Amino acid sequence: MTDGSVVVLKINQSLDRSSLTTTFAPEYEISLAYERMEHQPDKTDKRDITSLCWIHVPKQDPILVFSKVGSLHIWSAPTHTRPWSGLRTMYLQTQMLSVGSSALSPVSGVTYAHRKDVLVVSLADGSFHVICNLTTAPCLDASSPEVGLSSKTLSKVARGVFVKVEEDPIQRVDVNCINGMSSYDDDSFYLWIHE
């Protein structure tokens, strides 16, 4: 919504047989019903929403992820399949990769690695941010070694790739602006577009 709030609607679509048709060639109509859900992710704060997506978790209800400048918001409706519900807000930290590095950059990609239960987010400034334990206790960059991913490490790898593939020598003033990021092969690989 334009006031910075996020609203979740439940939408039901059904195919109904028209009462005016014959049995030989029945006609159908699509009916639509929607309702505003009781539990809502976010209230009005007048800040623009810069990205929004649903994360589909195997055998659980989806988790809503949205961002505003400098922050990432994770929301889960009340459920019996997850130990947490409600809104969690994470304030992103600047990864010092270049003079253009800023945690205030817009989100350019979001992907969920379900085997490690981590959310990986890229920003337009070329940085990556890792949210660990998404389904159990979301936190920014846990130090647990079994996860194997960290914001700092992924950001440095992305910067290293940028330095390696560009023809001209790269300096600290050169920003590796990421315009899109996704994962491939069950999060074994991360792909991104940079300029």
C-alpha cells in the first residue's frame, strides 16, 4: 500500500457450473472471494516498500519477506508448524566492498536455501546478506560453522568475481552493482547480473 503498510488477503477462486447450461455442453463461471486476514504483517510507517516476495518452505506455510530502505522484514502467520510467528525486522549492515557500499541500497535478489534454512539477499551495491535459521529463529549472520554461508564471505566472493571478469583494472571506486540474483541447483550456485 502507499502508506508503507503490508496487507495479506486470502483469495479463493472456484469454478462453478452455470445453471443456464445443458448437461451436454456445460458452461462454467469463475467466482472470486477474498477477505482481509486477521493477522497483518506490518503497520503504516510511511516508508516505501522496495521488494516483496513469498518464501515457500517445504511442508510449512510460506514466509513473507519484504524490504524497506536499510531493513529486511520477515513475517510468518500464526501456525502450528513453526516455532515463531509475527514480524521480525533485521537491520542490514554495510559490507565495505567499494566507496558505493551502503546497506541503504535496494534489494536486488532474494533466495531461500532450504537445506541450510538460510535466506540469501543481494543488494544493488553488490553485497550479500544471510539470514540464518529462517524457519526456527531468524537472525542475521549467525556464526555457526555448519551453515557455511556468511554475508561477509558471499560479498567478498561476489566482489572477487567482479574484479576477475572485468577487463579494466578494478579500484575501490568501482561499484559492482548487482541488478538481479537467483540460485540454481538447489542453492549449490548463485547467479547474478552486475554492471
